[in-house]
Amino acid sequence: MMPRGKELSPSLRSRICELRRQGLTHSQIKKHFPDIPLGTIKTTLRREAQRGADNISLPRSGAPRKLTEEQRDQIYDTVTTDPHITTRDLLDSVDNAIKLRSLRYLLREMNKRKWMQKKRVALTPLQARKRLDWAIRYQGIDWRRVKWSDEYMVRRGQGVRPIWTFLSPREALRVQDVSEARRQGAVRQMFWAAFGHGSRMPLVPLVGNVNAIGIYDLYSVILPWFLQPGDIFMHDNASVHTARVVKALLEELQVQLMIWPPYSPDLNPIENLWALMKAEIYRLHPELTHAEDTVATQHALVLAAMEAWDNLEERVLKNLCDTMPNRITAIITAEGWYTKY
């Protein structure tokens, strides 16, 4: 290991730059100099034009830095290889040579910041493989032919969009500019819906528990006139969809059914519509946000959801269908694992 705090000599910098001019990548150059952090190699190459042909260190204005260039590179390499490291451990890695505030400033300078981990459904390698197989199978189809369906539970008070403010957190508390946190209501309703490129079904409130017989009755009425010749119908692998009575009906109606991979809500664009619909409910009827749990509220929630669903713009439906090629590409690139959708 190189001694911490020692700068690279001008001749060593020149050798690194020469290898780069010969076409070597950063990683290949690193193999020639295993004791030099990769971040130092990148910094050396980035500053070559500033230092000139002799690669002598530039004069620094202001107070001397408390961190050497190698320590700065060490911090960069550490957060790159261990993105979950705490700021306390990061400070310990450079012997607490700087304060927390200086570290945060340095990380901003490096364009490094911490992000909240995204939540995704847990996947196994087998499930990821099935998702990849699905993407490969359907990557060439005309997505305008696909009709997407789903069931969804709407709870009173769930899905309200957060409010953004130009007030700082401290100022917002001082003037009581806050969003009141209240429990979600006990009032809830299960719905079924379907849509495609330029078409949608009215939102259907489902009565009682959703079971195979209920889905059979629903499909018997809706699918014969909703699906056109050549359409592909999508529903997930819920047990109410895979029941024998439902399968027999789909065969009888000669429905072309999309094979659906497990644990894949990110592949169904109707999930985006549910989120938009919930936000639209409270835009149209803000009084429902904190309504009492009564029969009247239940009835109002159903009517508001149906209104919100019908209020979604046609272009939104088309745009969501048009995202499917990108979703396919994302799944293939991720080899069946997680995507941004």
C-alpha cells in the first residue's frame, strides 16, 4: 500500500497519462499500478490538461486542504465500492481528519449523495429467469393489441399526493405548514379495471370477497365485447384467475392470454393508472381525505373512484402502453431483475 498522504510524482503521473493515450482503460491502467487507488488514476487523467506536460502539482489557493489528494480518492473509492457505508465510518476511514460538515461538502463536490433505497418485490433467481423469458418472448409484439387488467383495493385516505413547499423544514414548523398525519380509514373498496391503447373499461366495484366465480361472472359479461379479434388479454397469476372455471371460460371465448411472469407489477402499466386514479380521487374530492368511516363515505368513495378513473386522460393510457418496449429493454438489460418501473 502507498503511504497515505503522499502525492504521485510528476513522472508517475506522466506514465499513467501515456498508458491512457495508448488506449488503455482506467481498469487496465490500474493493473499496471495496483497500489494506486482507481480514483487517483481517474483524477490524474482528468487534471492532465491543467498540469501541463510536466505533470507538476498545481499551486493551491487558500488554506491547505486537511485531506490529501489520496485521502480524497480513498473516500471516492470507498463510497463507490461500499455505497451503504455510514458517514461515521467514512470519517473513521480517514482518521477523522475533517468534520462531518466538510465531508458532506466534499461528497457534493464529488457528485456523491445518499439516496433512499427503492422498495421492490423480493425476487429469486428462478423468478428473474421467468421475467427475462417473458421479455424475450414478447419483445416483438404490437403492444397496442394488449388489454391490461387488474384488481385493486382503494382505501379511504390512501394515495394522497405529498405537498411540496418552498419553506424550509424549520420555517414550515414555525408557521405550522405541515401535512397532518392521520390514520387511513377503515372504508375500502375492491375494484376491477382494464385498459388498452386507446380503450378502457369502466371501473367495476367488486361486491364481497373476490373469488373465481366472481371473476367468471365478470369476464362472461365484459370480455366478449371488450376484446377485439387479435387482442391479447393480460391478467396476473392470482388463484382467482388460474381457477379451472375461469380457464375454461377463456378457452371457450377463444381469448389469447398473455403468459405472465410471477411478482411483476412493474411490467403491468395499469399499476401506474391506479396511482394516478388515487391522486385524482382526492383532487376531485378532498373532503374524502379525512372523512368518517361510514356507509355514506363508502358510497362516496366508490363514486369518486369511478369518476377519477373516467377522468384520466386518453393520452395517459396511450403513453403508458407506449412504455412497454422500454420496459422490455429494461428487463432484458437487468437480466430479469429489478427495473425503474
